[in-house]
Amino acid sequence: MQIKLLQEKKVDSNENLIIIAKRDSKFSDFFNEKETKYILQKIEREEYSMLLNQYDRLVFIEVVDVEEEIYKLNEKLRKAAVSSGKVLNKNKKATVFLQAVDISASFLLPYAEGLLLSNYQFNKYFKEKEKKNNTLKKLKLVSEELDINQLNTLSVLAEAIYFARNLINEPVIYLTAEQLVKEIKEKQKEAGYKLTVFDKKKIEALKMGGLLAVNKGSIDPPSFSILEWQPENAKNDKPVVLVGKGIVFDTGGLSLKPTADSMDYMKSDMSGAAAVAGLMYAIAKAKLPVKVIGLIPSTDNRPDGNAYTPGDVIKMYDGTTVEVLNTDAEGRMILADALSYAKQYNPDLVVDIATLTGAAAYSIGKYGIVAMGNADPSYFEKLKNSGNKTYERIAEFPFWEEYKELLKSDIADLKNIGGRVGGAITAGKFLEHFTDYPYIHLDIAGAAFVKTEDSYRGKGGTGAGIRLLFDFIKNLY
Ligand code: BES
Ligand code: ZN
Ligand code: ZN
């Protein structure tokens, strides 16, 4: 359930309240003697999250250490919001006020963000879903310092992340490559960017061999979506292009994945596409003065009588030939065509986002995003900065040219797998072959989907990359 963010002049003393304060805040201004004593005792014991039951009103107090590094403190606040959200929902509350005491109102924003993002649920398929739905609907921020634009941005980003999570959590029995297009179209109407969709016929006419090869084993047609946001007040001439991997299910194809723990959640293999669709929604809704184009190639990857096969040589959209040695390395096949297609925009920068390799997931887990590329180091600096701010942290991998040697084929220009060494990097190097512009590759295989609840990222699809890239693009020019 999306929470509505509102700005209020003062707290309604009958309503639930969350207070963010520091150790030496004047609690006696807000609480009676007994309560103040309780709070100070708690602080003494270094317990910084408190809950007071004032009859049918709940009052939460979060005490922060303002000396702490700001990005870490912000993350603590996002996380702290999750437990109060749970208590509020458990008690069937609909409204809560949020106020800062003796500290900057800017601390309200990460807390609000945590509350909004943790209120997400995917209840669509429960018979009695209404009973399960969270009750919390309104968050009222008490501050005149806060800029209404900041609140709007927060709401828009939460909406974008809800949208992306829904897409990721949808199983392939519903979310085919064609349905993905319909869902994007639905959201596009509200956001107002331009949408162009290529169907199978058009994809064949364009000879997007990588996308068509992966689609050969599918009974459903592929799709290729182009999402354009080119406002008149754009600060950049050349656009930023975002490319998202849209494999709506990855069985591995003929190089079939073993089911247990490896194929089970591969409905999430379109998380990159979900991130791009979510980002384009947020960028257009927030009317960012930046030209951004999103490209989403999509299909499922399945074994079948006609499925592409190890040993096949595929002619890609740009004419490069690829020897397929593992049909499970399908993401790079569809992304390569989209990256070649991006050349015509003469982009300033291209960022692809993909659940590309198990190697990336094993390297850093769910704790961050693997990044690599040939774009100027200043871009990476900005990306890492956004990574810390949003706590979608960046782990930069090397991108040395020697890794490309591992992709040499005996009979074609490239093969689609490297070897045991540097699996995430050889995948990135494969993709780089199809670029002629500054390029960043993001592998979100670890962060895109969590099987157990992970704080405000929830359970299931996380929407990884959206807050990161929104902040990055917003501050790029
Ligand atoms: N979609 C997978 C990568 C993946 C693994 C995402 C785990 C999320 C969690 C990708 O298409 C894949 O199967 N990659 C192979 C590549 C290999 C065959 C070179 C992999 O990483 O094993
Ligand atoms: Zn695969
Ligand atoms: Zn995949």
C-alpha cells in the first residue's frame, strides 16, 4: 500500500507520532515526568528506539547520534522506520505524524523513505488479500523547513519502486515479454514520456539476432521497448541511455539450470528492465531536465525443439558473429543488440543494468551493485557518491583489456562465455564490444531479489538501481 506524504504545521495530539531526536533533546517539553524518566533511562542503556503506548495512541522515539557520518545515519533511519511501520500496521493504524526535535528536519526524509518503501506488499495472488493489506496510508511530516519538491520526489520514487517490484514479483505465467510492454504502457500514460514498441516482425526486420536467438525456444514473441524523455529544458544535448535486461524467465535454455536454488526465482531476471521502466517513470514524473532514453529488450529463455543451441553461431544486430557455448549466458545476447541499437543516439553515456551473472552475486551478495566500464572516472566518482547516498553502494570491478582475450572463439568473432575466471567481468567485456560511447555496466544479480526480508527492501523484488540511478542522473549535469 503506497503511503501518502503530507506536510503539516503541527502535530494532532490524538494521532500516532514518530519523533526523531538526539541524546540531549529536551524531552520534558513533549512528555510528562514519568515518560521523560523512562526515555532518559533507555538512552542511558544505549537503547535508542522507543515506543510509548499512550492509550490508543502510539508514540515512537528514535534517538540519533548526529556526529555519525551522514550517509550511514540516513541508512539507520531508513531501517529504523521499518519496525515502527510494522507496529503501526499491526495495530491497524492509518495515520502517523513525523517530527524532528532539536535536529534538522532533513533527517525526516530518510525515515519517511524507509517507511514508504517497507509498506510495500505483493498480495495480488492471495484469495483474501484485503485482510492482508497494510493499513498505514498517511504520513504527515511536521516541518516548514522541508521543500515540497523533496517530498514529491520521495513519493514518485516510492511509486516507481512499487511498480518495479510488482513487475519483478509477477511470475512468467502472467508477465510475458508482451505483457511487460502492456504494463509499461499503462504507467507511461501517467508519466508522459514517449514509448515506441517493436514487435517480433520489426525485430526480425531489424535483424536483432541476439534477441531472436534467445527467443527461439519460446512460444511467446519477444519485445523491444524504447522509452524517451527529452524535455525542452534539458541540460544535456546528447542523451543518457539506460538499457535494462528483460528476461522474463531464465531457465538457462538448453544449458538448463539445475532447479533447486538456481532456477526457482528466475522470474526476477527482468529486474534490470523493471529498474529502467521505474526510472523512466520517476524521471518523467519528477520532470528532470535531462534527456534520457530507456531501451528494454525482452523475452523468456527456454529449452524447446527449436531453442538456440550450444555451438550455434549467431549474427548479431551490428553484424558481429557470436559462438554460443552456453545458452544460459543469454542476458548478454539480448543486451548486446540493445547496446548496438543505442549507438544511433550518439549518447553522452550509456548505463546498462542487468541481473547478468551469478559471479557478481557471489562476489558481493545483496549488499551492493557491481559496476565496471570505460566511462571517464569522474562518472564513476559520481556513481559511487550516489551509491553511498542512497545506500545502493557501488563495488567497481576492473575492466582490463586482457579479460577480452577470454572471449576468443575458434570460429566466430566472439564466444558468449569466458571461463572460470572473472565471470562478471568477461560478461561486461562481451557487452563492451557492442558499444562505441562512454559505457557503464551494472550487474545487480545479488541485489535485485531477496528471498528473506531485508529491511525496507522487503522480500522478493527490491527495485535495486532505481534510487541509485535517479540520484546519479539528477546530479549529472
Ligand atoms: N540470470 C543469470 C544470472 C543470475 C544468477 C542472476 C543468479 C541472478 C542470480 C544469467 O543469465 C546466467 O545464467 N548467467 C550465467 C552465465 C554463465 C553461463 C557464463 C551464470 O552466471 O552462471
Ligand atoms: Zn542465464
Ligand atoms: Zn539470465
